[in-house]
Amino acid sequence: MRIWLIGAGSIGAATLRQLQKNPDISVVVSDPSPNPLAVREGLIEKIDYLETVSPVNITQLARRIRPDLILLSPPEGGVGLGALEGGQALAQALNYEISARSDYPVIVLSLSNTR
């Protein structure tokens, strides 16, 4: 199975730790940062795709990556929106819009998945 993990911060890194337990799972990782937590912790050597994923480009990127499943790891603090009134709700809505616009199956991860 080929999984595209979008986001390699704390939630993505915790997810990656679990996925790496199964040698039959191939994980492709994208993140807008070249040095997220998963790289700093040595879980992966580097990000496969240095990309910012949005509702506009999700399907185009997925066609290039060709995953069986997409796991969307929301960034901590809601892309810097956490301090704004309603920022978390806006970040959550953006994640669900990305999943709705994708032609591929998407599961939006949450902090509860890492415990």
C-alpha cells in the first residue's frame, strides 16, 4: 500500500512511527518545511515533496504521487491561525475542504491519533 502523508510535524511524525512498523506500507511524505519534526527526529532522511497542499492543488499532486490513501496531518496551531478568533475552526475547515476536493481517499488526522 502506498500512503501519502501530508505533514511531518508532531502528528505526522507519530503517524509515521506507526506506519513504519509495517514493511508492506510505502510512505511518501510532503511538508512545506524542509526540516519538520520527522526529519529532525531521524524518522525520515528528507521530505519527498516540499509542497504546500491546498484544495486547489491536492488532486494534481496526488496524480503525480499516486497514493492508495492520503493521510492529512494538520499543522500544530492551525497554520499560524491558532491565535486568531476562530482560527482553529478555519484551519479545520481548510483540512476538510482539501479532503472533499481530492479525487483520492483522504483521512484527516488529529492530535488524538497520536496518543
